Amino acid sequence: MITLLSSLFIRNKDAMSERKLREAYGTLCSAFGIFLNILLFALKYFAGTISGSIAITADAFNNLSDAGSSVITLVGLKLAGKEPDPEHPFGHGRIEYLSGLAVSVIIVVVGVELFRSSVDKILHPEAIETGAAAIIVLVLSIFVKGYMFFYNRRIGTKINSAGMKATAMDSIGDAVATFVVLIATVAAYFTDLPIDGWCGLLVSAFIIYAGLKSVKETVSPLLGGPPDKEFVDEIEKLVMSYEKIIGIHDLVVHDYGPGRVMVSLHAEVSGNENIFVLHDIIDNAEHALSREFGCIAVIHMDPIETDDNVTAQKRFLVSDAVKTIDSGITIHDFRMVPGVSHTNLIFDAVVPYSLKMSDSEIKQEISRVVGEKCENCNVVVNIDRPFV
């Protein structure tokens, strides 16, 4: 259906910019979601009213809140598509994360209200009337919500929309919740047990869980969560494909919203090469990152000693020693400063967050393990934490 609607309402796709095409898909999916949720609300409210089922009525208002969520997602897409301005030079893309957070909060609130209503129904049970109309509406709702999950997830992944991904999770949660309501409705036909309230309780618990999970996923990029490992691996592969780049470190991905990403990193090169040749290579790598990933790329050129066998041997020794503390520790910016009584080994150590030690404790441990392998050496180490 979405494919058909996109062919009707999104014209000249090939001529549209990525931002405009993204906004068009988001608008179409959100508008279609609003229509479907209002339709389901009307049908379920009617079925819940004639049957007296708290579970069906609550499920109806859940769909009404979904329509409101789709409105928020639509507004978020529109605002996020605004061009950068003097007050927001990196654009307005993070508004989309805020809209996704708003949708997630609404899901949690609906779940809590349903929980309260279900508890009341358990404490004060009432008989419900079952019939073919209620069952047909619930079965239809399950199929519609399943379809909404698939198209929101597919398009949300296609255009990288946090709001649509949150809506997709909400849709699959609604489908499961409605299935539980369906079980309660069918069971009420065959038994007098007051299970309507208990099924409403299960539905509310599932909705609250889905909402909290969605909150976590939408808050993460706002707080500066790490980028996808696949994205990091692709960046490293591209940069390391340039012959004179020996290694990279201090890779940072700054996320200002979908389509607005800034990448910065340090590229290690031989200090004995022509600086103009190296600068040209770094420029080419920056342009390649921008073309390939649609990002702003900044690469800092880090010259290192490659022809000094003594320095290279010491660097290998230190790198091997620190891994006895944790296999995830890496070093960079390694230098040797010989003296009369001792040699200073100066470097940065990147320590994973999984190592539960303070920076001072890590420094002491590094000094100890390096000192065991290198006589008359003094360790001057700076502790870094990974950004990816």
C-alpha cells in the first residue's frame, strides 16, 4: 500500500534531494498512520462500548494516542528538515530525536493509565458482552498493526528516522496487546471468569515495557551514544585504504541528527614523508568520507617515527605489555626521550570502559607492567577513553 501511495503522491523521486525525499516519505507514512489509527480507534471504541470490555476500550484509546504520536512524528520530521541558521549552524536534525522521545513518553503514559484501569476492573469485575463484531474488529486490528509495524520499520530504516522506528515498535506492541485482548474476549464467551482486567494488566505491562525501551533508544543519541559499529568499521576501512596512512585513532562521530554527521579522527603517517604529499592524501581521504557517508570530515595528520628501529621495538614492547592489563587497551602518539639515567616513554593509552579502574590506578598498573619489561624507563602516559 505504501509503495502504491508513494508512486501516487511522491513524484519525480530521482530529481529530489535526499532531504526532500526523506521528508516526503516521512510525511506520507505519518499521514497514513494517523488515518489508520483513527479508524481503529473508532471501531474499537464502538466494540468496547457495546461489549462493556475495559480491555477493548483501553486498546481503542491506545490507538488514539498512536494517532497523536504520528502527528508528533510528522511535526518532528518537518522541523528537523529546516536548513541550518545562525542559531543552529549544524541544522535542526536532533528535533527528530526529541519527537521520537515524545512518542515514547506517550506510550509509557498510555500504559500506566491502562494499568490503573485494569486494576480497577480486577477489584470491581463486571460481566462483558462478547459478539462477532468485537472479535472481527480485534482480528482486523492485529493485521493492520502488523502491517504498520513492517512499513514503519522499513521506511524508518530507509530514511533513518528515530520517530518512525519508535512508531514501528509501538505498532508491534499494539498488535501483541490486541491479541491478548482478543484472547480475553473469546475466553469471556466460554467462561464466567473475570479475566478481562487481568488481560488488560498484561497489555499495560507490555505497552510500558515497549515505551521504556523506546525511550532508551531515542535518548541515547541525544546524550551522545556511540555510533553503529558497522559505520565505524566502514570509516576505518576507507581511511586505511590510502597507502601512506599507517593507522588511525581518536575517531569521533558527532551526530547532529539524520543526515547531519561530523567525523573527526587522527591519521598516523610517517614523519619522514613529504608533508605536501601527505597533506594531499589527507585531503583526499576527507573528501572521500564526505562523498561516501554524506558527512563533514576532519582528519588530523599525526606524524610518527617509522625508521627508528629502537623506537619501533619499544612501542611494540609497550603495546604488548599494556594488553596484559586488558586486551582492549591500545596506545598511540608514542615517543621516546632518552636521558642520562633513564628514558621517558611518552604515549596515550586508550582504555575501554569495561575496565573498572580509576585513571590513577591504570597509570600505576601500566607503569608497573612496562617497568617489568623495560629497564631504566619512566612511563609518562595519558589515559583516553574510546568515543566509538
